[in-house]
Amino acid sequence: MTDIIQLLPDHVANQIAAGEVVQRPASVVKELLENAIDAGADEIKLVIKDAGKTLVQVIDNGKGMSVTDARLSFERHATSKIKTAEDLFQLNTKGFRGEALASIAAIAHVDLKTKRPVDELGTAIEIEGSTVKSQDIAVTPTGTSVAVKNLFFNIPARRNFLKSDTVELRHITDEFHRVALAHPNIAFAFYHNGSELFNLPKENYRQRVVHIFGNKTNEKLVPVEEETEVLKISGFVGKPEYSKKTRSEQFFFVNQRFIKSPYLNHAISAAFEGLLKDGYHPSYFLNLSVDPKTIDINIHPTKTEIKFDDEHTLYAILRSAVKHSLGQFNIAPVLDFEQQSDFNTPYSYKNKAGKTPTIEVDQSFNPFADDSGSSKSVDSRTNYKSPPTANWESLYVGLESKSNNGQRDEVDFNFEQDHNTETIFSDTSVETSKTTFQLQQKYIVSTLKSGMLIIDQNRAHQRVLYENFLKHMTIKEATSQQLLFPLELGFTPNELKIIMDLREDLEHTGFVFSNVTKETLTVTGVPVGVPESEVSIILEQLISDVEHDVPDANFSAADLLAKSMAKSLAIKNGQTLKNTEQEHLVNSLFACKEPNVSPTNRPTFITMSTDDIEKKFV
Ligand code: ADP
Ligand code: MG
């Protein structure tokens, strides 16, 4: 028998390595930006076409390469950044594996142009799938330009696997944010299909954060500074009242490298303990500097994870630094009468002398809006032409009036003794038939001829709302309720883009927008029954859903929107429902096309036959 083991040819080895390094256009963006930074550039331009599927180009004014280096840079394990294995323990550069360019050249068409400051003329190299097509002397400015075209041209399976342009562009933007945030002293520009998405001058860190996340961010930031022997921290955390439902504003940089660390994230959450509402996440933009010897960044090919020698100490320092800042900048919880006062005293307040409380005025409170708002929805309810089973909207009326009273949270903590506050419903007198009852403010139990029906109130209501929103969107006609005072909401350019992509569908549910600027959106009308106070929550939830459901090519914006709004607006578990409301909900559920499951395909109800029950008694 002959021997059967062979060495893989280089281009095959490179393609395999490429699978690890390059998952999508955003990976190319990351590698090229990092190379430009390692080359000492202070101006970097990123040019993208078709979300990177057609072109990713990075142009820098860094130190460039000699003719030989230019050619060598595409060889595997070719790097100028480490010479010995020991160098690995004192990394000050982003790259060190010498794999990126070789991998990228194996799966794309690459044009490189580069020139060192000392040279008169530069070098141009064209490579396609690891094969050098041409190499010339070129007239080119000092620095390097790498253009990566037709990514995955020779791996159709990978190319087909790419998501829609929206999704791929979002990944690229995320990568760009991370690199740009880590290097405020470098100027960055970012163009997509010819339009400028970012133009960031050299600036300080605060300006960089604000430039990327929008002007409104400025007022949210609380500085965090700490220096100990093992760790230096600088950066910002967001004030608790600006916390978000998404984790989109959480950034750790270790030695100017973006990392993900659930453990350190926990340290921040611990520092915010008692200051955040359930389900909300703090924003942070924190730079940690540690001795490169004490970390290991070599454990993951895309290098977003990191191992620290002494995690516990870092955790403790980080938590106390953040707590200290929150205390120092007087971030007290907003007066909140529903919670026990000793429940959420931040640590730095425990030992402080008392302070005269300040009064928070709810500027959006408008006594007129309250009346007109609810009477409008009541009107529209009586005009509602569908069969009586569909007057689920009455479920909102209570919500709405309550929230306008500035007691929104009460809805969620609506325990039985609160019954006397529930006089908002016009039809209170109809409490006669007791065919349903509520279990644990979570389930509605009803009798059937042959047994018993148990409905999950939240899921059932989601189903009802979902079908209703979808209907409005498809027939493109919805009743809108005009706001007395237009609502101006602030978003990041990125978030605004998500909303604008869905604008048409949103308008078909009844939203009316006017005056869209780069960072704000004015809402002048909302779907009937949607309380004004819920508007920003709905839109935030929507953004988060779009960001996290990673919609692919065949996703329907309308469907996602309907689901997201249904989720935001459905009655929650823990909410007491009057008998009439319970019955409305049951009837509306069974008037649905698909009553059995929630919009996310979970069961809305279960039944138990008398047989089942009898079996339990044997
Ligand atoms: P690594 O960054 O891990 O060293 P790469 O494959 O990304 O590996 O790059 C290989 C080498 O090519 C680098 O070590 C560097 O010497 C050179 N290089 C790559 N990009 C640039 C650039 N933009 N400017 C100057 N040199 C570069
Ligand atoms: Mg590199």
C-alpha cells in the first residue's frame, strides 16, 4: 500500500483558514481596519458597496509597505508584528497571526496599493483566489489601500449564506463602531454605496461617543476614572434613567481592543443594582488598560474574547469604580413611591447625610391629553364596526388612562387590593356572569362543556393584537389618534434608519411621523389605543427586535412589526383583569384566525377534559 497522507496545497490551507477568519464582510472590515491602525495611520477611510458583498476597501495614511513586504503580506503566517513566541505576551498590536490577508486573498479579489513615506513610487498587486494576477510599480499616496471585491466568489455556499444587505451592513457598522470608539485619536470616514455614513475627526473620547451615538448621548454620560496598580479605567457609563432594553450600548475595550466579557459586564450590572428597572441594561463605554502580560487574547480567532490572569480583582475594581462614579455624580433613583425606600439605596448613599428631595415634574403630563385621549378611544370603540367580540381595545383604555396619570408601573403591580382604582371602565356595572376567573393574574380559566380551558392572558392578547395589526397593515388603513403635543424622540442614526425602513408599515398601523432629522423623529399620531407614554417603548422594542431577530432575506417587515408591537402592548402577567375584560379577551382570541398559538408560536391555551380530571381522582 502506498502512503496516503499529503500536505494540503497552500491555497486550500488558506481557504480553510479563511473560514475561521472571515465569516462575513464585517470580518474583512475588522481585519483591514486593524491593519491600518497597526500601520500607525491617523486617517482611515472605509468604503463599502452593497453591504460589503461587492466591495470592502480601507485606505490609510500609515507606514505602507516595501515591494517585498507587499508581496509577502499575502503569505500565510507572514507578519511583521511578532518575531518570537515571547512577543505574544507583550502584544501592542491588533494583528499577530499573519493570517488575515492570506485568508482574504484566498476567497476574494484583492487590489493592494501601498507606498512608504521614504519611497517615491509605490506598489500595486492584484490577487484572485490566492493567485497573483499582476504586480506593478504604481503612483499612489503614502499609506495603503486594500480593496476586497466579490467576497466568497469561489465559495458559492458561503456567499449564499450571507444575510440581507441590511443585516450585513449592521454587522459592518457594529465593527466600525468598535474600532472607532477604541481610537478617538484617529480620524475615520465611512461610506456606503456612495453616501457618507460617518465622518469622525480626531477628537476626545467623549466627543467620539457622542459623534457615534448622537448628540443626545452627551447628557447621559457619567465619567468613570480609576487608576490602580493592575488596572486603569477610563470612560463613561450611562445614567440609569437612560438605560436601554437592548445591550447595544455596552462596550469594553481592553488595551484598545473591543472585547466581550459577561463576567465584567456583571460587575457593571452589580454596580447599578437597585438603580435599573427590570429588563433594562446599563450603557457603558469603558476603556481598561492592563499590562499585556496579564492577558491572553490568543484564545479566539476573531479575538473578541480574552482571558485575564486575575479576573476577580478586575471585577472588584471595576464595580467599585462605577459605583463611586454613580454616587459622586448624584445619580439617585428617581423618587418612586411604589418601592420600599430602603430597597434601592445605592451603596454610596447609605452613609451619606440626607438631602432635601427634589421634585420631578413629568413634562409630558398633560391633563387635557388625558381626557381627550381616552374619550377618543372610547368613541372609536363605539364606532367600531366589527362584531362585539372584537372590542378588545377596551383593554387599552384602562392602561391608557392610568399611564397618563403618571402611574404606569402600577399596571404591572396591580394586586388584588387595587380593585378600587379600577373605575376607569365605562362598563363596570356589567359584572354579572362569572364564567371566567383569573389565576395568579396570569391565566384566565373558563369552563367548557366538556371540561376546562386555561388561557395564558399575555400570549392570548399578543395573538389578538398581532392579527389586528397585520390586518391594518395589509388593508393599509388604520385609525390614527392625533397627539395634542407632538412627541420628539431621540435616536442614534442607526436606530433611526431601522425605523425609517419600517416607516410605511408603521404608518399603516396608525403612526404618523413628521420632521425626521439625523437624530430625532417627531411623532404626531399614534394607533388608536396606544398610550402616548408607550410610544418610545414600542419603538425601542421594535429596534431591538429588528437588531436581534437577525431578519434574513425573506423576513417580512410587517410581520416583525406586528409581533413587536403586540409584544409591547399586550397585557402583562401580573395584571388583574375584570370579568368583562377576561371575557372580551377570550372572545377575541377565539375570533382570531389562529387562536392556538401566540405570534411566536407558543401555545395560548390548554384544555383539560372532565376525563382528564376524573383520571386525577382515581
Ligand atoms: P497580521 O496583521 O496578523 O500581521 P495580516 O495578514 O493582517 O497579519 O497582515 C500581514 C502583514 O502585512 C502585517 O504584519 C503588516 O506587516 C502588513 N500589512 C497589512 N496591512 C497593512 C497596512 N494597511 N499597512 C502597512 N502594512 C500592512
Ligand atoms: Mg492583521
